Amino acid sequence: MLTWNCNGAFRKKFAALAAFDADLLVIQECEDPARAADKNYSEFSQNYLWSGPTKNKGLGVFAKPNIKLEHAQMNLHPLELFLPVRVDGEWPLLAVWTRHANSPNFRYIGQLWKLLQRDKSFLTHPGAGLVGDLNSNKRWDEWDRWWNHSDVVRELSDLGLESAYHRHFQEAQGTESRPTLYLQRNLAKAYHIDYGFFGPEWTIRKVEVGEAHEWLEISDHMPVMFELERKDSPSTDTL
């Protein structure tokens, strides 16, 4: 599984992800394939779900042909931007691209905090995942705010979801050594804001973060890849 904020024009960039050979892609700032007049993008997007405020910049989940994707019902309005997906009829995946959402108080990670207060049930499955661009990091916690990044991480942990990056690299929240965003493509403005949280049913085999010298030409975000294996599975399911 891989998450990437493509910084727009995914129709011109999807081929760059081919080497990862990911079963599932969670892509932020991508076009709606159904309304994109690009033959190659249409051929690539044979198995996908998408949501967004405009046809040019939304949130998409793309999968290999053998994987079944279904929209899951959640009360999302007016929160932005979440795409709840049921994978293979079983595993809940909440794709995320938190946004300002015209909210004066609950921006970005506040949107996810509000969603968790509204409905946690979708993520209670032991194979659940929450993946995407949270636009957030512990370093931006505020002492008098009750919906900090740390509060959201704690609530996800209470649901059994842990950050694959932090578990794999044994790094604490807020001390990440591998940036996922270079703001304005400036190497001096490096931040870690893209995540994958997974339930206890998954073993984390590998986590990989793209390198700036390979990706900055096409996006300010680095792709983050998670190699997962289902525990105690007779068929050794992987994502």
C-alpha cells in the first residue's frame, strides 16, 4: 500500500509509482478519472474510488484488478476530505486528505478529530487502516487545544491503530527523521505529515519514504509505502 500527495496532475505522474508495484494507492490532489480526458489515465484507473470538491483535485483510492473496492457509508458532511472504503468486502480503509475546510476552529487534524468524535465504529475492525496526508505533526500541538495531533494519535491507538512508520523505524511522534513534505519544495522546510495507521491484524514488513532528489521535481510530497502482511492468514494476504 502506498500514499502520496501528487501535487496535482496525477494523470501525468501515475507511471512514476509503477516501480513500487503497490496493491493499493491512496492519492491526494488527483483528478477524478471519470472526468479526465486522458486515455492513459483512464486505462490506469480501471479499479478506483474517488471523492473531491472539484474534478481536478480530490482524493482517490486505486487498486489492482484483483482487489474489490466498495464505498462505505459514513456521515462525513461537511468534513474534508475523507474516503471510507471497504477492501475485499472486509477491511475498512479510511483514505484521508485533511483540509482547511473553511473551518475557523477545526482545521486539518481538527477535521479528523471531529470525525472520530462523530463515528469511530468504521475503524474498530482489527484489519482497519487510516492512510493519507494528515497535514499534521506532533510538533504543532498547542497546549490549550483539545484536538491536537497527539490527541488524534491517542484516539487511534485506543482503537488499535498504530502508525506503521513509527513502529517500523522506532521513532517517536514529532521526531521523524524522514520528511514526507518539503514545503514550497524547499529542502530547509522539511516536515513529516503523511501517515499510515493500521490495526493489529497486520504485520508491518517494510516502510519506505521517497527521497527528495527523486520526487521533488514532480511533487512537494514524498510517496510513503507500507508493506503489510495479514497475521495468522492461511493465504498470507498482503497489501
